Amino acid sequence: MSATVIDGKAFAAKVRGQVAEHVARLKEEHGITPGLAVVLVGEDPASQVYVRSKGKMTVEVGMKSVEHKLDADTSEADLLSLINELNEDATIHGILVQLPLPDHLNEDLVINSIDPAKDVDGFHISNVGLLGTGQKSMVPCTPLGCLMMLRDHHGSLSGLDAVVIGRSNIVGKPMAQLLLGDSCTVTIAHSRTKDLADVVRRADVVVAAVGRPEMAPGDWIKPGATVIDVGINRIDAPERGEGKTRLVGDCHYESCAEVAGAITPVPGGVGPMTIACLLANTLTACSRANGLAEPEGLTA
Ligand code: GUN
């Protein structure tokens, strides 16, 4: 194995430490405490774990954390009314509505009802447009975390060939915009891409975000390329005992690590960066709301 392993867990801890320092200074110098509200509708177990983890880390960096847990059959009107209250609440700087929402709720309508300045997920159509036109926006957390790790590893990304595998609104499309913003030559590949292996082999930077376990093998990777694996897939692991499972990425880790110059592991790569960037975005939103300088190194 030759690739440098990009330690997302350590990187995320460093980002949270930077956020905590900024928060302490905001409190001391301006008497302001950033506040993050998370809204969870229904009882999806994975979402519950994720929301609990977000709440804990929000408090750990010194921010105010508010959680609203609503029944699975909550009406759209009630959810929109809560979002409106949070939009108006001056102690709340970031609002996150946990996705997916139950089927009877219109996800686009709900997300677009959040004040764009408080949209710490960066999913509001205004933020999507601002990012696409290179203007100041809120940037989706997972792609922001990937960008931070890439900038840290490479310094400048200018002129690199980047291939993003996956075209989701949450990861693939904003990731491509961010890489373009850093002057990469960007290709977005997806399930219908012809000769996917050949496309990926051209890349200096590969970001895999398709949600298909170990889809990209090592012989797709250009020697020395950087591989950022966004996938978190649970697969059966009978070798660990009956009924056991394990997490794998969208890339086949062992074979890719033999060829790549650098690679993020799963778990412990991109995953921990997502919540760290959510906290960074909440700090950014709070700074902007108060007309203060944005935290350096924590934005796109
Ligand atoms: N569900 C899974 N990931 C995310 C995320 O990043 N934001 C929101 N709002 N919901 C999610």
C-alpha cells in the first residue's frame, strides 16, 4: 500500500477546534453565541443517531443547540410554520431540516422556505444559484469538507483534472462547482457514463459519491491520483461472524490505495468532516448576520 491516508477524523477534530476558538472569541468580544436548530420529522433510526451526534458536537464547540423532533405525520403547514419561527428567531443562525422527509412532505418546498442566510446545508435554491455563479453562498457540508481536505493535501488545485462520480444535488453537483471554482478541469460522471473506467483514469482527483459499495477498483485510478471516497455503504461481513456487517466506500480501498497518491478511508475519511463543516457553516452564517469578518479557512 503506497497512498498517503488522509485522516478525516483528525482533520475534522482540527476544524471543530478552530470553530470553538472563533465561537469563544465571538462570545467574549461581541457577546454573541451562534445557534443551530435541527429539525427532525419522524423516527428514522439513522437520522436520529445523526441528529444526536450533531447536537452533541454543536454544544462541544460552545454553540447553542436546539432540536425540534416532530411526529412522522406532521403536516406541511405545521413544519413550514416552525421554519418560519426559526427564520425570525435572532438567536438562531443556522437551520437544518434532516433529510429524507416523510413522503407526504414536499422536500423542495420545505428547504426553500428556510431563510437562505440560515441555510447551513446550502440546499436552498438561492444558495445553489450563488454557488453556481461563483458568488458568496452557504456551501453544502460534505463537498465543503472534501474541498478542505483536497486544499490541505495539494495546496493549489489549479489545472488539475478532477472527476466527480455521482450527480446528486447534495454532493456531486456542488462538489463539481467547488472544484471548478478552484480552477480544476471538471468532469461529472454518473451511472450512464460511457467507459467510466477510462474517464476516471484521466483524473488527478477522483471524488466518488454514488452510494455503490466498492464500485471503483484500483485499476481505474491513475497512479498518484488523490481519491476522495464519499460513499458510506454497509455490507455483509460473514468473515467477522454470522450476521456481521462492515462499512465500505464507493472505492475498493485496498486496491485503490496501492495506486493512489492519497486516499480517504471509510470510515474515518469524509464522514467526520460533514458535521465539522456544518458547525463551520453555522459560524459563518452567524458572522455574516452580525456584519463580522468570516472565519478564515472555514469557508469555500
Ligand atoms: N441527511 C443525510 N445527510 C444530510 C445532510 O447533510 N443534511 C440534511 N439536511 N439531511 C441529511
